[in-house]
Amino acid sequence: MEKLLREIKKLKRGRIGRVVAERADEFKRMGKKPCKEIFKELCFCLLTANYSAEGGIRIQRAIGDGFLKLKEKVLAKKLKKLGHRFPNMRAKFIVEARKKCAKDIKRIVFSFGNGKEAREWLVKNVKGLGYKEASHFLRNVGFMDVAIVDFHIVDLLAKNKIIKKPKTMTKKKYLEIEKVLEKLAKKAGLELGELDLYLWYMETGKVLK
């Protein structure tokens, strides 16, 4: 863990530290935007499951307010044209989420005391959101107390001998790795949401959302 901490602290002092701070501010500002913008961010996170963040960003920009009004078949066609791997299933999830919480998503998630409580509601109530996707959404709207445990993060932690790479990602394993990341974040003087950006950069060379 010490080697990883040294690398993070070095990044904090330079250009990447400034980029991460700016991105964290963007997330907190996103959480103050109107409900429809929060819902579009939820749709982005539904798209990224088993797909790339960059692909999700590109599609989110292309569809925009279409997430709020397109019929399922039309949305599926658009997703397919834009190159999504699972256009029909993702369109189905987005339309179901729209019916369930598009008008109330902001009120719902910010009614909870913290990101972990909000995440439980999302995983139970929004089809297509697992712990990773729900955490991603919450971080992107300003909850900095949840970890996005994706394969990049797992690989980095395993390479540094902080964890053993799990064969499958169960809820129990996800929460165990989140606890490890909480300790790392505390030692690095970061919030969990900020730590994720540093770790992602270390694995991919990019700071995305």
C-alpha cells in the first residue's frame, strides 16, 4: 500500500491533482442541477455496464434529452446505431427507470443520509444498476463516500498486492474491497470519489467521469 500511496501523493502535487479537484467540483455541481440532468447521468451509468465509459459519454452526448422521451424501440435503434453492445436491453432499462424515477430521482437520492444508503435503494429499485454502476452514478452527482470497484481498480490493487483478485464480484467482495479503498483514501487524505479518479488515471492514463 505504501508504494501506491507515494504515487498518489506525487500525482496530487502536480497537474493531475488539479484535474482531479476540478472533476470532483464538477460532480458536486452536477448534483445541484435540475432533476432531468440527474436522470440523464443515471442513464449514462446504465449504459456503461459491460461497456466503456468513453462510449457511454459519447452516446450520452448524442442522445441528450432523448433519454427522457424516446420510446423504447426508437431508443434501442439509436443505441445500436451509436455502437452500443446491448442496445435492446439498455433501452429497456432506461425506459423502466424513466417510468420509476425520472421525475423524482434527485429528491430520492438526496433524501438519504449518505451515498451507501442511496446506493442500496438504487440497486433494489433500478434494473440494470449493480453496486458498481450505482456507485458510479452517485459519485457523478456529488456523493464522494462510495467506491467504484471496476476491473481497473481491482487490477491495480492486485498488482500492488493489496488484495487478491476475486474470481467473481459478489456484494460481499465488493464491500470488502470498498473498505480497503476507504483505508487507502484516508491515508492519502482523499475522499473515496477522488481516490477513484487517481487510481483510474494510474491504470488508464485518463481522468474521465
